[in-house]
Amino acid sequence: MKEPLICYNVPSEINLDDSRSRDMDHSRKANREGNEKTLQYKSRQETRLDEEFTEDKLTRLLASISQLDQTPSGAADLQQRTKLFGECKRIEGETSSQFYARLRHWLDRDIPQTKSPLHAPRQVGE
């Protein structure tokens, strides 16, 4: 026995003359766009807190790089990065968030492995 077909359209919504689309609220898109702009707006205090948070992250990252430079393996890693990618110094006029992102990228880049022989050198004996 087949289940009866249930139609969820209310008869008043089914119109052959397309009156339903004429009754739609065309300001809905404008309202949504206005709400999105409102959500994107940050108060001065929120912006200042974001800047302080970024400054703090940058300070901690620079401190960890300084500590890394104190260890032999860390100093070698930083030296190799400088050799491969160049120095990563703050550029005049660069914001803290820009410098943090660039420095983070500089640190996160993979260092290409140096070519190493696939096999141990042959022993040539007499």
C-alpha cells in the first residue's frame, strides 16, 4: 500500500499569475546588506583592543625568536633562513599586524632539504 502524497504548498501560495513573487519583500536584500555592514563595523575600542592584542603577539614572537637564537640549533636555523629567504626586519611604516604576518610566514616556511646521496659512497679497495 502506497503512502498518500503530501503537498506542503498552501493553495493560496499556488498562483498561476505569479502574484506570489510580486508580494515578496524586495527590501530584504537591502536589509541583509545593511546588517552585514553593521556587523563589519568595529568600534574604536574594539579596534584598539585588536591592535594591543597584535602588539602582544608580536612581542611574544620576537621574544621566542630571541630565545631561539640563544641555542646552537636555533641560531643555525635562523642563520639558514636568513641565507635562504633574506632577513626579516620590520619595514618603515609597516603595521604590527603586517609585520607579524610576514615574520610568521618567514618562520613557518619549510627549509628545502639539502641534497644528500641516495646511497653510501662505495668502498674502493685493492
